Amino acid sequence: MAKVWLVAKQEYQRIAGKKSFLISTLGIPILFIGLMVVVALITIFSEDGRAIGYVDHSGILQVDALETIGQDTKHYVEIISYEDEATALAALEAGDLQGYYVIPTDYLSAPSVERVTLEGPMSDRGRSDFWDFMRANLVRQLPEAEAHRLYEGANLSLRTVDGKRQASDADFIGALFPIVAAILFFISVMSIGGYMLQAVADEKENRTMEVLMTTLSPEQLMGGKALGLLGVVLTQIGLWGLTLAIGLVVAPLFIADFPKITIPWSMAIIGVLYFLPSLALISGMMIAIGATVTETRQGQQISGILNLAFTFPMFFLMVILGNPNHPFAVALSLFPTTAFITVLLRWGFTAIPAWQMIISWLLLVGTAWISIRFAAQVFRLGMLHYGQPLTLKGILTALRQSHQGV
């Protein structure tokens, strides 16, 4: 086992030290952080914190309405009442207000108001705070429970027929998680799979493998490379996830009414359970391809087609999201290479039957184990046929003869 870990460490350092890997891994967080900084600066410098005024001809508004229904107003812009429009206009011209509203006498029967500004519209925060103030005034005369319910408005929840899955319209993380995870997996498959293929093909070309094979078995070598690749992928995705988490924590500081974040732990656990064997599966396939070709370029052409086998569900994203229980989506869930992405997408929008989850995961784990074992045997054959490409027919024939003891 010590040799396996030694190979894993060497493979991790080799891949993680590549400039292309560093650029692809750090580029996304740097770009994301840059966008957050730009948005924050725009928000800070464009935010207008001046007060909002109003002239109430209907007599229905009270300045303390928000406090009356129990709202904390320390983060609201100041809202000031004026007796007449001339006074409000004077305050606006003096620069004390962003603008002011005029509520007509017949507002309750004809609910429309007039907004007055000098230059440009009011800030989003100012408009939002004033309409919160209006809603609070309209419900403040009701009993406390009813006032709160009407003030907060409706909260739509979607629930499956069996009641096992439920999501609210505010739970945008639960809806975005499977899509984001699928995209990250897509990027990882396209990049890391290529690194593994190139590693095996290059080492085979320069005959480094012949030296390694004097002290390592094919299983130890392949297992170590797969573990090293796992560490690389977890580092990459972990860094992306950390950046996203920081963004979700910082965003509420600059975005008013940022939705409450609820981490979908069950979906995250399912993602981990499917991700690890999926990574082992693609590692085995890439190693096998690298062992059969005589130069890296040939392997890259084949791996491009293989990548599609893992990212195939992304081309049918809207179909899967539109009908998660369609037979086509179920079939993709059961097929090993497409299981990870499809299960995550379906899990975010429907309740997947237990039998489908069990069969899907067992098929994936079994296929991943076979992939690693097959890759080790193909690699051994590749070393015996140095400089000669291996065909599928030749591989199967050689494996059959080896099992028969010929």
C-alpha cells in the first residue's frame, strides 16, 4: 500500500504543478472574485442612501408602520412624511431626498401613486424599502398574525406526490446545486481526464514505465495514479467550492433581500457517493486508452469521444429538468457513465425511487472496479507490445489467452 501512496503523491505533484492545471484551477476563482469585486464596487458607489419622502393625501400612512408590525428598520432608508408637495419638492431640490411619492386621496379605491425625482430613478433599495413601508401601512390594522402573513406574502412550495421531496421558491441553492455540480464535473472530466491520458501515454513513449514496472505491479501503479488523480480533482473542486461559498457569504452584504441559503446536504452526500466511483471509472478508461496508443495525439482523439459518454446528459439538460421521471432520464441514471450527472439533476427536482438509486450506484461502482482492473491488464499488454498500437480485438484475445493459461 505504501507504494500506491508513493505513486499517488508523485502523480498529484506532477499534475498539480503543471501551468495549464494552475491556470484552469485558479482562473475560475480569480474571475469569480473579480466579478464579485466589480459588483460590490458598483453597488457601493451607485447606492443612494438619502431619505425617501412622501406626501399622503389619503391619510392612511403612519411613519412607524414598519415598527408596528415588528420589522427591524435599522437597515431601511429613512422615510420622511411631508405635509404638502411644495415642502417635499424643496427638500428634493436641496438634495436631502432621492425623491418622493405622492399618495392621492382615493388611493384605496384607485391604488396608484406618483413618484417625483430630479435626476434618474431612485435606488433599488429606496424603492423596495418604500413599498415595504406601504405594505406595512395597509396591513397594520389587522390582527398581528394576519398582518405578518399578508406583509410577507406567499411562499410557494413544490412537493412531490409522495411527500418525500419539497422545495420552496426561495430555495434557489437547491435548484442550482445539481446544475452547478454537473457543470463542474463537466469541466473536470474534460481537463483531468486529459491529464491522466497524457501521463500514461508520455511515460509509455519515453519508456519510464519499464523502469517503474521493475518495482511495481500494474495494479499498484494504476491504483496510485487513480488516487493521485482523485486528489487533484478534489483540490480543484474544493477550491471552486470554497470560492463559491465565500461569494454566497459576502453577497448578502451588498445585495438587498438576498435569499436565505439552505445547503442541500442530502444532495451533497449523493453527489459524493456518485462522484468518487465516476472518477475511478473515467480514470480506468483513460489509463486503458493511454496504454493502447503509441503517441499522445492518438489518445486525445479517442478521449474526446469518451468525454461525451460522461457529459452526454448536459446536452439533454432541459429534457431531464422538464420531466425527471421520463424513461430516457431513468435509463441515463442507470448507465454508469451518465449516472452521476443525471442522478444529481433528477434529485434536485423529483424523488428518485430507491431501487433506481441502488441499482444505479451498484452498476457504477462495479463498472469502476472493472475499469481499473481492465486498465491494469491492458497496461501490462501495452508494455509487452511496446511501439505497437493495441486493437480491441487483440486486447480481448490476449486477455482470454492469459486467463486460459496459454
